[in-house]
Amino acid sequence: MKSAKTSKAWMTEHVNDFFVKQAKKEGYRSRAAFKLKEIAERDQLFRPGMTIVDLGAAPGGWSQVAVEKLGEHGRVFALDLLEMSPLSGVTFIQGDFSEEAVLNKLKNSLGKYPIDLIISDMSPNIAGIGVSDHARSTYLAELALMFSREQLNPGGNFLVKFFQGGNFDQYLKDMRVSFKKVIIRKPKASRDRSSELYLLGLGKIC
């Protein structure tokens, strides 16, 4: 009964959410598009000719923003465990990012193009168990950071979602080893009650 009430309350909030309505109005696949738009505009993330990798891309809101900003002057590669409807200008790979075969498929798709920007909005299926959910989300963020260290162009940037909790300080410390500057962002489209933050690593160190 409690679960049903919680689900109903979430649905009511979702339907009445300003950014949900705005996403429908502007044709974005998710309200998350506005999170990326705000950060990108504030920190000037996009420039013509970039190669971008979008991790945890489905349903495609962040990829839409990336394509919108780059137009024909750049490349966007998206990856997710879930299906994503085709999006013009985006090369999509479906699979589990933690599996080596999937990672190799992404690398092969990239070919000769070095990555200038990695954006990761990956999140596990939330089970409602705080410690477990935080551990699983941290694991995904760690995989994304590892990928950025291996594949990101020197001087490139990395944006990743991270939930506040016991692992936050250590993850922030790890990012600061790999980037010249690390900024913490909480965009307006991120709900106040949510513990999610976005960490932006600027200027990957060689």
C-alpha cells in the first residue's frame, strides 16, 4: 500500500513538473536535457567538430542536446543497456557498459576519432535500499571515470552524475588527479530532494 502511494505521488509530481512540460513542448525526450543544457551553457562544453560519447544515453535527451549544439560539425556516440529510438546524427550502441565486448564495440565505432567530451548520466535501477543503490551508482561512475582516463583526448572534458553519500569525497579526489579542474554542479532541473550532483572535470591531464 505504501509503495502504491509513493508511486502515485511520484507520478503526480512528474506530470506537474515544469521541466517535464517544457521537454514535451520543446521536443526533448526527457527532462534531463535541461540539466545538460544549463551546465553546457554555463561551462561552454560544446564546440564545432567535437567527438562526444554519451554514456547511459536512453531515452536520448542528452544526445539530442549534443546533436543540437554540434549540428553537422561533430560526432555523437551513445551507449545504453536499454533500447533507444534512432536519433539523427547519433551512433547508438546497446549493451552493458561494464562488459568488455560492449566497450570494444564502442571503441571500434569511434575508429580514428579521439574523444573530446564524455557525458555520463548513468544510473542503476533504484531498489530503494540506500547503501546498495549508492554503491551501484558509484560503480557506474567509477567505470565512466576509468573510460575517460583511457579514451579521452588530453585536455578533454568529462561530465558525470554522482549521488552524494559515503563515496563522494573519494570520487572527487580521484577526479582531481585526472583533470586540471573539477567543478560541482546542481542544475535547476535536478530536483531539490534528489541527492544527485554533476561533477565536471575540465582539461584532462595527459
